Amino acid sequence: MEGAAMIRILLIILVAMLAVFSVVQAEETTPRGDLLIIQGSAGEEEYGTLFTTWASRWEKAANQGGLQAAHVSSGDGEKSQKDLITEFLVQQQPESTLPLWIVMIGHGTYDGRAAKLNLEGPDLSAKELDGFLAKVSRPTIIINCSSSSAPFLEALSQDNRIVLTSTRSGEQVNFSRFGEFLSLAIGDSAADLDKDKQTSLLEAFLSASRKTVEYYEADGRIPTENALLDDNGDGKGTRATAFQGFRAVAKPQEKGTLLDGFRAHQLHLIANDADKDLSPEVIAQRNELEQEIELLRSNKSNFTEDEYYSKLEKLFLEMAELVLQKNNTAKKTKSE
């Protein structure tokens, strides 16, 4: 029975893969998401040069990936930098399959109660940013590359959000280098661990974390920052050292919860050719099915063999049907 079930599953996987690669290419003008780069106050010219370089890398990657990017590095004379950030977020579409990326670059502070990103003018706290995003239900990626950034993770963690911070606690107050290496990795094919010709957010996180440690070791110092990733909404975060390859090894504390890293591995600022051929709506639905498959796989021991393979077959068939249906619709539209 097990052999027959495995053959059936492999055939379904093959159908799904063939369906993915047969999709008609999407219109190049279709937006793939939005990116807000918040470049905080530098304090010193040296840091300002670094922050501008990091921000430019994110802009370049966003342009390659077809995202609409906005870079807020100061006020405009009439409005403060925080006002412009608020204005951008309020204008964003709250419900969409398109992801909203928010990257914060700069210095951070923590007074034991509130963590903030230093801006030109009033600073931006984790609580304030959470309030600005209160009505946003679309997939949201929040990356804080500043020192003392860890409290942002706990404050902003939700099911529909992925949060990265440069530090594991607010007390890590020294200047953070993680942002530099993340800005390099997000558009670097060398960080592509699974060799699918695109670098996921998880892969960029792992690469940047490794290179941050190497930076301190080369300088003969103990690392004063430890980046965290949270994408399962539990508000706890996971360090890069907890991953083997691109899989976290720790078990989630709550049943029915994915390990940190799975959703981040589904997101790419610059997609490969196969994913570029899929609409954002299809990618979002495919991601949901992949998450259901991963949850089923992690809970395999709760089912009999027949129950497990029956549920797995159903999910793979849904995935194949999704892609084939969209492909046929695209062909029909093109012929008309």
C-alpha cells in the first residue's frame, strides 16, 4: 500500500510541476508588491554613507523584482520624516495578495520600555508602527536593521507578518552590521541555498547572519548582535543557528503552528523566471497550499498511513488544478 501511495503522490507532483512551467507569461507591468525603505538619522557622516548604500541596494533589488519602492530618508520641509512614513502607509492598499515590505535602516534605542528607530525629527517606536499597520491584512514583511531592534519583533508579530530584527534583545545597543550583509544577500544568487535560481528572504537572513558572525570573528570580537526571524506569529523569533540548511530544527510550542522560516522561504524580492510567469494571486494561493502541505507533513504521526496520503493527494491535486486553471484562463484571454 505504501509503495502504491508513493507512486500516486509522485505522479501528482509531476503534474503540478509541469503545470507550473506551462503557465503563460504574466504582463510585465503587473506590480509584484510595495517596498518602503526608512533611512533613519545617521548622526555621523560615516553612518550616513553606509545607510545610503544599504538603501540603494534594496531599491535596486526592488526594481529588479518589479516592486514599487519608496525611500524616505528625511522630511520635506513641511512634513517630518515620521509624517511622510505615516502618509505612505495610510495610502497603501490594506487588503491585497501583494506583499508590503518595510525595511528600516539606521540607529535604534531602547529605554527598557520602548524601542525606537532614530529619525530626523520625532523617532518611530515599535508601538507606533504597529498602529500604522493595524488595518493592513496583506502579507507584510518588516525588517529592522538597527541596534536595539528586538522589541519590534514582539510588538509587531502577527499571523500575516514576517518580522526580522538585527538583535535578540533591546539591550544589544551597539551599531549593527546585519543590515549591511542583508542588503547584499537579498539580491545575491550566491545566497540561494536550494538552487531554485532565486534568493528567498530566509536564505538572505541565513547568509547575512553567517556573514555578521564572520565579521566579528575576523575582527577578534564577540558578536554584539544576534538577528531574529519570526514568521509564524508567535512573537518569539528564531536565530540562524537554529536552522539546518533552510529548516528550523526546534519544534513549535503550539500545535498547528509552522516552524519559523517556512513562510520566509516562500518570499523573494527578485523572483526566478518560473515565478515571474505566475500572477501574484496564484503565488499567494500556491503558498497557502504549500503551508497546508507542510503542516500536514509535520503532523504525519497523527494520521494513519491511508489518511495521511489521502489528505496529501487532495492538496497536491488542488495545487495542480489551481495552476492549470489559471494557465487555461491566461491562454483564453491571450487568444481573444
